[in-house]
Amino acid sequence: MSAAERMITLLFGGTALLVFLFASAPPELPESDVDGRQQEATIPVSKIVAILAAENDIARSLYTSEIVGAGKAVGLQFSEHWQDEGIEAGPLPALFLRATATTVRELTPDLGLFLGSAFPIASSNLFSDSQLPAFRQIMETHEAVMFADESTGQFTAMYPDFASVDACVTCHNRHPDSPKSDWRIGDIMGATTWTYPRRQLSAPEAMQLITSLRSGFIRTYTEYLERAKGFSRPPVIGDRWPSDGDYCLPSADAFRMEFCKRAALQTSTALLNMFDATE
Ligand code: HEC
């Protein structure tokens, strides 16, 4: 696929529109960016990470409200132990992110993603010594922080994670492994933390990061669907959503299309602004 086709597929989910746009397209010009190496790395990593963070917010809120929230109301269960033998449950949102991050690491080893905290339930989510001062700054300003981490050489971006609903606070306060039991609604409970070893990227590299994050969401969701098929009472998998009132789950395609619909405008605008010479 050419870089232009990749961009269209990325933005619009690669369906009929792609055919429509390219059916009457002129013959392709010779490519200069087949593997991205000849492309200049001119895009600041901060701009791409901002897109990734926005996409992550969209996926997390889609998953949290439409799958976990609405799913519980129709009888589906969610657990931190969803991958264990004999457990008939889907991943909690934090675990959904964690599984997504594992795929992202496989597809694009340079890109790191984790939901960190100064008081984590899972000790692997504890911020490193060099991330802690940045987190303190977030606690003061409530704003995202980006910095070059001198101890690791990594560009690091941290986005605050707020206790936005009661469930965040009650579940963490009651959890036996939580080192803190007085979380309150509105607290900053942690930060979604992104790391990348270079300050600038080429356009194909940037596209690859976005595609890899999206693949991470879909692979995690697909793994959940595969497990759900083996539940003693398997939910119906298809075009319907739990918010329709049925004991069901949307197919991976339906989930992907809904995500693309929610993310398209934001991501395409950010990408176009990036290439806008008049800016
Ligand atoms: C039903 C329980 C539950 C709910 C609800 C919940 N969490 Fe968690 N959360 C967990 C568990 C369990 C982990 C540890 C996951 C892991 O193993 O990485 C976690 C991890 C986290 C982390 C990473 C640091 C840590 O504690 O390991 C943050 C930050 C976090 N959650 C914030 C939130 C926020 C914000 C909400 C609400 C929007 C929320 N959580 C809702 C159970 C919950």
C-alpha cells in the first residue's frame, strides 16, 4: 500500500470509500517512501503522541461505557483476572489498556505505553524515579507533561488520569493490593505514560504508531470475544451492542467501525494540520 492509501485506510477504516477514492485515481507516481527510510523525520513526536493519547481516550471511553458499563447491565462480568482459566469475564478498562500496550510493544517496539501511578494496585505500574517529579507537576497543574527523560534517553509524555466516576474510587479503595484507600472522586489517580526514543518521526513512522495502537485495541477486544465464545453462557456476537438491552457483544468489526467513527474527525484534523504549510 502507498503512504496515501495507508492514510485513507487509517482514517476511514478502509471500506468502500477507499475503492471510491482510488477507482478513478490517476496512475501512481513512483514511490520514494517504500519502507520509510528515505523519508525525512520532520514530525515532532509530541504531535503524534497527542494523537495517540486522544485515540486512547476515545477507545477507553468506548470500551468503558459501551462494553463494561452497558455490558454489566445485561449480565456480562469484568475482572482483573479475565485471562485466568475458568474465569468468565472481560478485561477491566485498566487491563484492556495493559493488553493493548503489550501488542503495541510487539508491533512497534520503540513505543512504550503504560498507566502509571504513585500508589498502584499492580507494582509494575509504579512510576520510575525520573517519572515521579513529572507526576508531581501534573498533580499541581492538572495538565499533561512532556519531557526528555535523561536517565533513559526517552521522550516521555504523561497525561493525567482522573477518578471520574465513583467506581474508580470504590474499587481501588477496597482492593487488597491497593497501597492507598482514601482516593476521592476528582483525584488524579495516575497518568497514561508514553515513551519514544526519538524526537522526530517520518510520516510513515508516524502512521505506523497510530496503526499499531489501533491494532492493539482490536486485538485485545478480539481476544476477549474469543474467550467469550467459550463462556458457559456465551453472549451473542454480531451487530448489536449491550446498550440495545441484549446479552450480546459487538463483533470486532462493529467495535472497530464505531471506534473509527468516533476518532476519524479528530485524528484526520490533527494529521492535516500537521502537514498544513500555511500554519
Ligand atoms: C472494578 C475495579 C476497578 C475499577 C472500577 C477501576 N479500576 Fe483502576 N485498576 C484496577 C486494577 C485491578 C488495576 C491494576 C491493573 C493491572 O494489573 O495493571 C487498576 C489500575 C489502575 C491504574 C494504574 C495504577 C494501578 O493502580 O495499578 C490507574 C491509574 C487506574 N487504575 C485508574 C482508574 C480510574 C481513573 C478508574 C475509573 C475511571 C478506575 N481505575 C477504575 C481496578 C479498577
